[in-house]
Amino acid sequence: MTTVTLTSKGQLTIPRQLRDALGLAPGSRLQASIDAHGRLVLVPAKYEPDDLFRDRPAVSRTMNLDDMDRAIAAAVGREDP
């Protein structure tokens, strides 16, 4: 396990061997979270959430909640009573 030090600005330097193993380069983004044991977990961000919707076709119609409920009921094989 490698030890890193937190700077007064709240920054961490990731040692070269870890950067190389993860394929991190300057400007790489990491997703940060805290696991159930209170450990900081850093995971390379393979994409930005906005990227998922960037090339999505425009929505041609909208549905209200009743329409959605009917569509879900039909998909699971039952119609509304």
C-alpha cells in the first residue's frame, strides 16, 4: 500500500506507479466516494454523465405519470383495473 499526503490546499499527489497502472495522465478525472468502511475510493472516470445524453435523439413526445403507469402495466402483462 502506498501512502499519500494531503496538502494545505486539499490536494493529493498520486504516485507515478499508481498513475501508470491506472492509465492516468494530466487532466484525467476521478470519481471519489467513501465506502461502507469509511475508506476514500477513487475510480478513474471513464466518461462524464453528460456524455451519456450528448448524442441522444430529441424527444418527440412526452408522457405524464398516468401514461407511464399504463405503459409499465402493459409491459408486465397486466392492464389497469
